[in-house]
Amino acid sequence: MQRNVTVPQRTTIARFALGACALAVAAFGAQAQSEIAGQAAASGTPVPKDISVSQGRLNAAAGDAANFLHSNGSYAQTRYHAAAQINAGNVGKLKPAFMFQTEVVESMETAPIVVDGIMYLTTSYNHVYAIDAATGKEFWHYKHKQGPVTTYCCGPNNRGVAVMGGQVFMGTLDAKLVSLDAKTGKVLWSTQIADPEAGYSETMAPVAVNGKILIGTNGGEYGIRGFVKAFDANSGKELWSFATIPEKGHEGVWAVNDATGRNMLRDIAAEKKQLADKGGDFYKTLGGGVWMAPAIDRDTSTVFFVVGNPSPDLYGAERPGDNLYTDSIVAVDLNTGAYKWHYQYIAHDVWDLDAVSPVILTEAKGKDGKMRKVAIHGGKTGHVYVHDRATGELIRFSEAMVPQENMWVLPTAQGARMLPGANGGVEWSPMAFNPKTRLAYAANLHQPMTYHVEASNYPGGKLWLGGAFKVIASEKQWGRLAAVNIDTGKIAWKVDTEQPLIGGVLTTAGGLVFNGEGNGLFSAFDAKSGKKLWSFQCGAGVNAPPVSYTVKGKQYIAVAAGGNTQLDFKRGNSVVVFALP
């Protein structure tokens, strides 16, 4: 499942493998060696215009058909784009406008940002490019110098930048936050977020708001204590930090059932004895990474995010209790980081079914049939959860989008089969929501696994699973693009694919849904019916969230084709951009 690699520079990489999912030692690639040894640098020529993204523009991004100013389109993270030039009637004519190839041939999970015809995109190992969004002409290229120690899960990925004012912001594998000049790519400041030797790293796209840069952390597989932090955009100074593992109260309410009401087979009495025997100071190593960008309600100054798995992943005896706020959706105050509410989906998770896909803010029918402001989340369980935005109340959960079997059978030394497997459901892949169809579109994985547990003590910032989850070679794996009615929880349509889906979804005002596959196919579907209307073979795995924008009256669709480390899909180094002839 994970790979742990040690190199002379004391660099450690852990990643998910598609096969046995057991720990293995592998050779450290030449690309990685080069990135560790390289120097931070920005090369090329300045962008031929001044770049300035005001707070007003960021606030209005949801209705901006010209640009794509947030990694998930807007603060609400609906991944709905307002342009409709490309639509269900003409998408069959879509052709490549250009292909931009990067220096790095490795997994690509970037969601490009587009500002006034300039595209900012990232690659694995923290490269940033500024290119012409209509032609692919490169302006500048920034290469981050990795620190002497980097520890990261699931590949050397980066999922994009944030923009504000004349700055571009990126989190790095060696747990830094970097500010670049949007015009030249030169470093304006860099700040250390956390200690990479303790297991911290950054792959998520930050969020820029009100002079603050918000970013969470990876590392739930390494015994970290997760967080979301806010930094001053001009100086890099830390403004506040919210710990996803509270020092007091992480044992929770000793929940018996999951969010859907099913018994999780916990031995509560044994857990309470374990807690009494060992005390509660294991909060320092309890995990709780935040993988993906938070959503922001500008009206209430509330930040919404989901929290990943506890540490160790499978050996629960080291962490008795509910393990708050792991496997939860959490709301905090934008200005102070103060806690508002949380809702935990799975207490004391021993299956690695963490909450990772970004929160979406929209409206949906409450139980009384009246429209309410809601926060929705697609889980690795295969459900879409709908919450009241003010209180966290779970209004409904959807029909299961993937098979569920033997839930919640406990891991054993020999291995216990349960579906979903540890990859989901909805993995980190961002969903999309179309306000016209009232459907949320989710990319799902079906990857049957057995769960194995073994006693494991804290290894000091190294990989800490407490067992393994293993793919069942004899059982077929597949993906499913599902459209869920958030007002009812019913699945409106679904399209199955040969391979598990990971990467993310885009929907548009043109009545379309775009999604890619690990085999290189990038496709458009009718947003109402799910009928496939168009596809293109990109040559490498399309495992990144698509984006859309308009330049000089012409709408474009862009997506990265670089494959995926976690599922070992074919690698590449291209961003493919499409338009109508």
C-alpha cells in the first residue's frame, strides 16, 4: 500500500501502490534526485502585463466567465463555470487548441489558475509555470529547492496555487509556503509551515482571502498533529492556527454508530480502559491531515474543511476514543481560527476512510422542504453528505455511489474484506455542483481491499500504518461518475469506467460535465442525462481537476495529463487545452 524510500539525502517518500499495498523499498528516481539537489530559481521572461487580483474579483469569481481564480472555481468550491460557448450541442466539435509540456514527467494533479489570459500551473516537486492561456507560450518557470528532508504520502504532487494582488502562493513538499511575484516568478517570501522531519508536507492548493493565505497539512500517515493555518499575504507571518486534534476532548462522545446509523463494532469498554491506562497525551501524534482547500462563506466569515484519518491508520489500540476531529467536517472563524462546529462521519476510524474531497457551499432543501444554506461533502464511504451550514446538522446523506459490503468489519492480522476499500468512494477528487441541474457530480473508486492490523508504536515521523490494506487481485476495480440530487439524496445517473476515477470534475453553464480517466481519456457528458458527448485521448492519465476560462471571446477547457502516483496511472507532463474550431 505504501512505499517507504530512503536516499542519501535522507529523503523519505511514501506512496500508495496499486498491488499488494504492503510496505516496500524502491529505487529513488532520477527526477526526485534532481529536485532535491536543485536550486530555487525563476527563469524566463516577465508576464507582458500587470497582474492584480483584488478581493472583489476573488469574491465574484463564481460568475466570472473569463477567468478561473480559485483552484475549485470560487470560495464556494462548486467547480461550476459560467461560460456557455461550449455546450451540449457543439461539444462534439471540441479540438485541442494547444498542449503545454512541462519539465517534470510525473503525476499531475494541478488545477490551473487563469487570470486575464495568463495561466499559472504547477507540477510535482513544486514547479510553477506562467504561460499564455490562449497559445501556451511560456513566460516564466519557477523551481522550488526542496529541503534536505521531505516526507510525503501518495506522490510528490502539487494541486495548484492561489492568487491575490500581484502574488502567487504555493505550498511545498518540504512544508513551506512560498510567495512568488505573479509577473516575474521571483520569490517574495518563504515561510516554514511545519517540520518535514516530523512527517509534515504540503500538496494542497492554498486559499487567498482578506490578506490571508489559508493552508492545511498532509501527514496523517506519519503521526503528525494536523492543522489549518492562516498567514499574512504580505509578510508570511502566521496569524492563527487551528489544530485538527484538540488537546482536550479528542476522545469525543464514544460514538457507537457512523453518520448513517450503522454500528461500527467498537469495544467501547476496552477503549475506555486503554485511555485510562495510557492517558490522553497521544493527541500530539493523532494525525488529522487536511488534504484539500477549504471553502469560505464570505457572509459569515466561516471556513469549512474536512479532516483526514487518525494515526496510526489501522491500529486503533494506540488511540482510544473517537479521535476528534479526524474523519470530520469542521467549521472555524475566518478571522481568528476559533472553532464553530464539527460533524464526525466515522469515529475511531480503523479503515482509512478519511474525509478528503473539498467541501462545497450551496443551497439545498431541508427536511421541511425549505431551501437552506448547506455545506456538502463527498466521502470515501461513497455517500454525499448534506449539512446545515450554520449548525453542522446532517440533513441527509445520499444513496451509496459504490458497493458497500461487511461494514464495519474490524481489521485482523490475516485480513478482513470490507467495501469500500481504503481509496474510496470519493477520494481527494473535487466534486462539482451545477445549480441548473441541482446535481452534484462525484468521481468514485471501487477498489476491493482487505484490511490487516498489527501492533505498532509511534516511529518518530516515519510511516505509521499499524498494518496494511491490500488490493484483492481477483476482484475487478472500476470507477463511477455519479450525479447526485442533493435535495433528495437520490442518484440521478451514473457512468462506469474501466479504471477507478481520481482527479476531479468540472461542470459548466453549457450543460456539460468534464472528467478524466487514468487511461488518458478526457470526456464530456450531458449534465442532465450523463450521456457521453465527446472524448479525447490525452496520452497519459488525466487525473487532475479540469478548468475553464475565456480569452478574447473564446472559451477554453484545460486539464493536466500527467498520471497519478497513488494508483500508478501512466505518467506524462502535459496540460492539454481545448476549444471549438
